[in-house]
Amino acid sequence: MSIQLQIEATRGSARAGTLITPHGEVETPVFMPVGTLASVKGVSQDVLEELGVQILLSNTYHLYLRPGIETVRQMGGLHRFMSWDRAMLTDSGGFQVFSLNDLRKVSEEGVAFRSHLDGSPHFLSPEKAMEIQIGLGADIIMAFDECTEYPADAQRARASMELTLRWAERCKKYFEEHKGEVPWGSSQPSALSSQQKQVLRFAQDDNSKGHWKGQTQALFGIVQGGMDAALRRESAGRTIDIGFPGYAIGGLSVGEPRELTRDIVESTLEHLPSDQPRYLMGVGTPEEIAQYAQSGVDMMDCVLPTRAARHGLLFTSEGKVSIKQARYAQDESALDPACDCRVCQRYSRAYLRHLYASNELLAQVLNTVHNLRFYLATMRSVRGWIRAGRGATPPVC
Amino acid sequence: MSIQLQIEATRGSARAGTLITPHGEVETPVFMPVGTLASVKGVSQDVLEELGVQILLSNTYHLYLRPGIETVRQMGGLHRFMSWDRAMLTDSGGFQVFSLNDLRKVSEEGVAFRSHLDGSPHFLSPEKAMEIQIGLGADIIMAFDECTEYPADAQRARASMELTLRWAERCKKYFEEHKGEVPWGSSQPSALSSQQKQVLRFAQDDNSKGHWKGQTQALFGIVQGGMDAALRRESAGRTIDIGFPGYAIGGLSVGEPRELTRDIVESTLEHLPSDQPRYLMGVGTPEEIAQYAQSGVDMMDCVLPTRAARHGLLFTSEGKVSIKQARYAQDESALDPACDCRVCQRYSRAYLRHLYASNELLAQVLNTVHNLRFYLATMRSVRGWIRAGRGATPPVC
């Protein structure tokens, strides 16, 4: 038993449901905030819980470099390490390594790359990516794929897709042999106070009662194929033939025009099983996540809300606000009158503008809290729309 | 009616009580966290409230530059600007201008200086410092003084003290004439939602019921005199002659040996009125704040807990922890087993170490939250010790 998607309502192509994971339930469609280095920059875990985050994404490549997999494994996995007892997903490292450009070299075996931190040489293979992600212990882990560059001609897109499929087979083989090594069942270190054990909610009792018994991580496959709908169909079919409990659409938002992204997503979705989760990686703006959720995507992740926040770019129900602008310097109104987050309930645009213009840490924190709330509220609206059935207007942000 | 100190218990030289201000009560002795630019770096106001902070210090010099006094005044003062409805104190800008060294030039009239941000020329006088602080609207404001450099010979220390006394007279004169201009009574802008008005707690109703009627800011005088006990005694006496509702001891922690600081503090305290608040500026370590509270100081402020936090230097009941050290990389225990803050209740040293080593924003936030809690808990212990009377051991950190 790893993960299960219970679809509870449909509306057109859209589905609303509950993704059941070893670390809790996730209402879908869902947007997953990115906590690259086991932290959503500046936002503590209790605030994430308060925002209603049910699943986080962490980056394997970055965690592999810092703090290193052995440290996380010793600590009992990512959940315990960062004190997050809700669901977690890790990517495979494939995209980050793809992004490193000149620092990497791809072979059949895997990818040789150099750390962006200190230039040290490393090697990631399908097996290594599985070993790492098992050690990290996220509920959902991703196959190690090659994110096809854009643009890519037909020959290159096919070759890349075929490599991803061969790697997917190797990922699955390794995972099936080693998934029992996930560190969830590690005994509680005696160094923690009883109060801490309670808070961390991984008490010895739970473990000995077999809290994790029978539960494992879920490995998702990833569809590639560049911008060719036929290749995408083939990739989907052959990935399904290998067999995974969920499927992602990768290799998009790599520079292609938005209309092309949409075409590929919608055509690919037609070839993915309807009774399993469909995860669109690395997307998108508030409008896009609402749109793709309506098209039938169940899960999405993107650095946009968090990264834009740190640049003072805030999403609101009235449009984008670049908070650094002088026009807000004496604006007493809330950032977004329609938003229920702690930031909009308490602070003025003038204050937020001052914080950002003064390079204050709190600007990063508050901006991120708001943007995350906006994204989560957007998805909550979509879920509500799906469940409402006929009559309601689709939420458009 | 501005401020009033109710002394409720004494023990030796120490006093425990309640400082009643227009924006709420403050248990004394108290440590005031520094929120330089209307923000305690990285820590939002709701977290400060949760930590038990009852009074914050903000820096006039920095706010004068960003966002500027007119902005804050237009927003109804600092409390409304930063959405803090508890007590607030501003310094006069004197110390910051003193710290700018070569960029400043002192005359009888005041201090000409250049902004550390862009080199633009500015001028601060006693009158200007009053005008600014009235515009900012803190509950307690400070006289514009000259922080005597260290070391200073007898002649220099006297000249500096005399200047501070002449400036104190000018401060009080200006303040008495203009204190009614404090922007607390500004009408509620219509741009805020009714929910925001509730949250900000400055509803039109409150204003029209005369919430601020009769209440004003309090201007504290500052004792100077360098490291000469006799000069300090004279400065205290002559500042009391001018007459203020509270007195600060300034010009310490400017490079002098700790033992000398202690001597000056203890001798100066003897010359300050026992029925009015005594504020020791810019001090200190956890041991020092406990020590000076026991000597009879009622209020202290220091950047140490917040600044040290941002450098990964954490105060704990077991001593100082430099969290970046490799020894903590796999340390599952809490930062401080005796601490009740959210950080110690939830996160391991390993995670805190990872955050700091990875230059994550959350490191700044969590480290600061813990250090503030440690300081506040230290003062709470001292207050408890004072109120307990004979028998209890003085808290030594």
C-alpha cells in the first residue's frame, strides 16, 4: 500500500478527490509548494500547516549536496529531519541536473555533473536517484528522467524519450528491490524529550504498533517526448506498460510557448489512466494551475509563487502587484481585500512596500506567505467548482 | 497622562512592576527587542506577540531614512504602520548618528551627517529629533543626546555632558509645545476593510470615544558623563532638575571594559529616582541583563539576541551554541531542552544547522525566535525571583 487516489467528483475533464499517502491525505487537485532544501524559504512549518499545505516538494539534487543523504537518512528521513508530518514528494534530481548545462554529461549509465556549489564531481544514475530518494523518504518519489531540451528535433526528442524509458525500467527495478529500506521505521532517538516525541508525532509507540507497516513510498513515472504529440502518446503508453502508481508530465515549461504547453498537456492527459494521479511538473501561474486542474491534472508544483514573492511580485485577486513600486508607499489598504491570509488581514501595502524597499527579511516571509495562500486558495476554489457540478462559473484568476 | 511605573515588589535593589503606557502594559524589568526598521528582522508581529513581547524598540535614524517620517505620520504613526498595538519606544537617532563617525559633524545646533545609504546630507537637532519622534508616535521617546565617545578625557566628557544637558532642555521645550501632534488620533482610512479595522484595533469608534484623549507620549532624559562617576552623578542630578517621567543611562557599551560598565551603572542608579523607570541603553548579554535587572534597572535593549541569531550564535540554558558547527550536523536533540519556544519544541539541532549552513532564510527566522525567547524567559525568571522574595537563588544564566 503506497498511495491511492480516490476520485470523489468530476466535472468535464476535471476531477476532485483525495490522495491518500502514508503521511496523510491530500485534497486534489493540489498545488505543491516547493521547499527546495527542506524548507519553504522563510516560512516555518507551523505557518505552512496554518496555510493549509498538505504536501510539499523537496529537491533531491539540492538535498544530496546539503545536508547530504546520510544525514537525512540518519535522522529518519526528510519528514523527521524537517519536522513535517504531512505528505512529501521529491523530484529525482533529473531536472536540476539538466539545468546545470555545461556542468553535466549524459551517458547511458546516467549523468556526470559538477556541484553548483563547489564544482565537485558527482554522478547520478537511475539507481542512485532511487537510493537517494529512498533515503530521503518522501511519500512520492520520481523516476530519474532526461528532461528533453527545447527545441529538440524529432530524432533528438525520440532518443531522449527512449533513454527516459530505459531509465524508468531501471528505476522501477531498483525501487522494488530496495523500497523496504525507507527510514520511516527508525527507532526514536533517546535524545529527544518526551514532549518533542509528541510533537514530532513519530513516537516509539506508533512505530512499534507498526505505524509504517506495509506502507511504502510510491514511485511515479514521467512522460517525455518533447513537443510532439505522437511521441508523447507513445511515451505515455510505454511508461504505463512499465507500470507506476502515478504519472507525471515532464519536460514542459522549458521555454516553449504557452499554447504549445497547453496542447501537449491536454493531448497527453488523454493517454494517462483516469484512475491514477496525474502530475504536471513545474507549472505555473495562478491562471495556468486553475486551467490545468480543470483539464484533469491532479498535482502541480512550481517555484513561481515563492520565487516571485522574494522579488516583491505578489499575486492578488485584482492582478499582480509589484510591491516595491512607489505608488504603494502610503497605501493603507490591504494587499488583497479578498484574501484571508495573515498578511492581508494585518498589514498594509505601505508596510509591505517599506519592508521590501528596505530589504527586510520580513518582506520575504510575508510576501511568500501571501503568494502561497493565493495559490492554495486558487486550488481550493477549483476543487469547490469541480464538486459544485453544473451552474457555477469556472474560477478564473 | 503618559506613562507610569507601578512597582509591585522589591528585592534588594531590584524592582518588579508594571509600566503602564498608552499602548498597553509592560511587565518590568523588561528586555525590549530591537525592530530597527519597524520590523524585528524576519519575525512577524504575531510571532512577537506569541513570544510575549510587550514593548519594541525602533530606530529613529533608520526610519527617518526609510520609509521617511511623513509616510509613517500619514499612516497614523508607527503602531498603525507596522500593525503593532502594544508598547513602543524609539531612540532619538543620537547613537546612530554618533556611530557614523566621519560622516558626521557636531555643533551646538545639532549634528550634520550623511546617510549611510546614499551619502545625502541631513541634519538632526534636538527639535528635529522631537518632531520626528512625535511623528513616529512611540509611547516612549528619547531625548537627543551626544553619546560620549570612549575613551574621553575629563574635559571632553564634561563638555559632552553639558551639551547633552542643553539639548535635553531644548528637547523638553519642543516636546511640551508639540506633543499634541502625535498622530494617534488620525481618523481611520476608508480603504481598510471592517475586518482590518478590527484587527488593527484602531477603529473609528475607539477614536471617537477618545481612546487617546489625554494620553501622550513620554519623553525620557538620558544621563551621560563618560566613565566618571562624579560626572555621572552630576548629569543625573541636572537631568532630574530638568524633569522627565523616566531616565536612561546612555553612553555605555561603547568599548569600555565590562567591569567599568557595571561600576557606572550601579553608581548612577543610586542617583536616579526610585519611583520612575530606569532604562539602561544598549545592554547586553543574558548574564548582563539579569545582573542589571537585579541591580535595579527596569528596561534594557540590545541588538545582541537578534544579531547573534543571524550569525548562528544561539543562547541556551547549556551555554552558547554556534549552530553552524559540523558537530551538530546529525544532532537530533532540541537546541535547548529547557526552552519552551516553538523552535526548541519542534526542530532538531541538525535541522537548524542545515538551515544555517545552507544560508536558508528560515535559519534567520528560527534562530531569532529562539534567542528572543531566551532573553524574554531570562527576564521573566528575574521578575519571578524578585517577586519571590527571600529564599530563591538569583537566576544566573
